[in-house]
Amino acid sequence: MKQLLTLVAVLSAFAGFAQKQVTFIVDMRGYTGATYTGVFVNGTWNNWCGSCNPLTDPENDSVWTTTLPLTADSVEYKFTLDGWSGQENLTAGSACTKTTGTFTNRFARLNGDTILTGVCWQSCVSCTGVKYATWQVNMANQTVDTTGVYIAGGTGMGVPGNHKMALIAGTTRYTKTLRKPIGWSSDFTFLNGNCPSWGCKENLAGKPCAVGPWNDRGMTALNSDFRLRTCFGECTTDGSCPTPATTQNITFQVDMTGLTSTFTNLYVSGQFNNWSGNANQMTDPNNDNVYTVTIPLLSGQWEYKFSMDNWASSEQLAPNSSDSLCTKTTGGFTNRVFQSVSGQNTTLPVVCYASCLACGADASLAEGLISARVFPNPAQGYFVVESGVAEAIRVEVTTLTGQVVHVAEAANGIARIGTEGWAPAVYFVRTVSDRGQNIARVTVQ
């Protein structure tokens, strides 16, 4: 028992020495002394060494920051100028300090990774009328673009390229701190690169932290310091990144035969690249007018369309025609749609530009010539296909990429299709009789 208690004591002691990433923020606008070149933080972890831990001011706005790997569960420290050429004189007994003998220093307890409250030089609080917003994003699951990581968006964070984030040494995390007036707020997003088209922004579609029409992130009005530690494309709030989901290689193909308009470059634009007009360029390696591109995508339903020269022109698809075979209409937008299935690399069929069919195919054969009802929709466990006429029908259910998942026949014009074990997705339902055919969609939950 004594040995067990000793082991617990040892483990508890080591728990306090786990490395923590600690961010220091000081606003020098309140400083009125002699000129200085650099700002430093000195404390118990660096034996008050002077110039060991410099801060930086990348925005040139007098807000100096640094993030350091510390192991102690509490620290004493103060900000200094040019090593020890100048230092803060802190008031004993103030809220952020600790006095030992004749020395009064700042004091902070560190419960894991910590972004300390931004302070004015020689003060325990922020400078008058402002607070400090700090964003930290983990890029562990990404190949970081050579131009770096950026934050932008909303009404207050500008466009790509405005705010480059700094890499925290020894980590895969990037950080940015800005001074903002009390009450300020803005949507924002992280970008893997400096891309004016926004094509390199993180994709938060369908995730709980996504806000607004562009799936950005949001924040409340700035009445105290804003701190966010998250992962690129994820909603974590502790700076961690989940194990990356498996992607599938999806090959898009489009035949440009017969197109009368001219273009320089052809692209596929969709939810997977935030509808960028130039993120995923297609090529025609065989010079046969069939353009292709392969993109690694997560499993799920994706909307997309083919576009030219950064949205100079794009496909126009009509939902009340044969275009309904491969499209989804939401509001006033009709886009192509397909389902990516986990573990299945897929080559989508070659289609003619602005059509769901191959170039030269007879559209009349694909359009609905008979009426058929599919219900309930969405389906849970089953759905019914009813042609409206007591006749022999054949029902063929396929994925959006054409894989047949079920075939049924009925003599009286009514077929009941069980869906137990089916992957939740949107499926095509093709109903054929002697009078013609009908194609509808059903969502299986």
C-alpha cells in the first residue's frame, strides 16, 4: 500500500510539470519612458535572464506577444525593455501581482495551455477602451501552404492576406493577437494560404461552429478578452485536432464538345472548395475535349458545378428537364450533386457541359414520361413507389454516382422498398413501365 501511495505522489508531482503553451500579451501604448528596441518577458522559468524570451509586434500596433512552453503550474514574471534596460514597476497588493520580500512581480496560475489576459504596460488591466482578441489554430492535419496561415472575413477581419498568423515555435499551431475597441465583433475564418479567391479557407459546412452564409466562425461583442484555441476546419476549443477522417479520390469528368463560347481555364467549383472559381482546375491530357480533375473528399453529399475562368461563366442547369437526373435545387440555385462513400474512390461519368447526359445522348429518353410518387420522403426503414396506374413496373434504385443498390418489380403499380442497412444518403429512384419512365429522388435517413 505504501508503494502505491508513493507512485501516486510521484505521478501527481509530474502532472504539474506537463508542458503548457502560455501566451503573454502586453500593450505598450501606456509606456512614456525612454525609447526602446525590444520588449521581453522575464520570470521564474528563465531565471530572470533578461533577453531570453523576446516578444514581437507583427502588426506594429504596440501590442507585443509571445507564446512559450512552460511546465510550472504557476509563474512570477514581469515585462522588461531591451533585456533589463527598463522594467515594469508594479504596485504591491494589486490584483495581478505577488510580493516576495522587496520584489513585486506579476503572478499567474497555469491550468494547461493558457492565453493570459492582455494588459497595459505596468498595469493589471487592458489599456483604456480596448480588449484583446487572440486566435490560435492548430494545423496538425494540414500541409501548410508556403505563403503561411491567415485569418480574415466578416465585417472586421478584412480579406485574405491582411492578417498573417505566426507559428508558435515547436508546435503546429499558429497565433494572432489584435487590439480591438470594446464592443467590437466580426465573423472570421482561417485560411491555409494567401488566396484572394478564398478557395483555401477552412470548410466548416455542416459543423456546429459554422455561422452565416459562408460557413465562417462567429464571436460575441468584445467586452472582455476573446480567446480561441481550435483546429483548422474543426470546432474544437482546446486547440486539439481530431484524427483526420478518411478521404476518397473523386474524379470529375466533363465533355466540352460542341461548346460555342471560349474559355482559358476550366474548373470544378463546389461545397468542397467553398465554391472557389479557381481552386480546382481541370485538364484535358488527351486533347479529346474531356476535362478531368481528381480531388480527395470526405464521405458525404456534395454539390458542385463546372465553371470557367474564375466564374466568368458557369453551367446553367434546368431542374425541370433531364438536368434533374444529377442536380439538386435549393432556393434559386440548381447544382450537380453526388454522394462520396467512405473507402470508395470514384470516377464520375463523363457528362456534357451543362447537361446530366453524355454529349449526343437523347434527352427525351431520360426525362420523366410517366408520373410516379415516392413516399415517405425522407424515408426511415422503407419507402413506397406508386405509379398511379395498376400496371407492371420495375423500380431501380441507384446512388448518385450510378451504383445500383436495389431492384424491385410489382404487378399492380405499387412497390414497397425496404431500406434497412442502407447508408444514409440521397438515391435516384427510376420507375419503368410499358408507358415510359420516371426518375425521382429519395433521402434515406
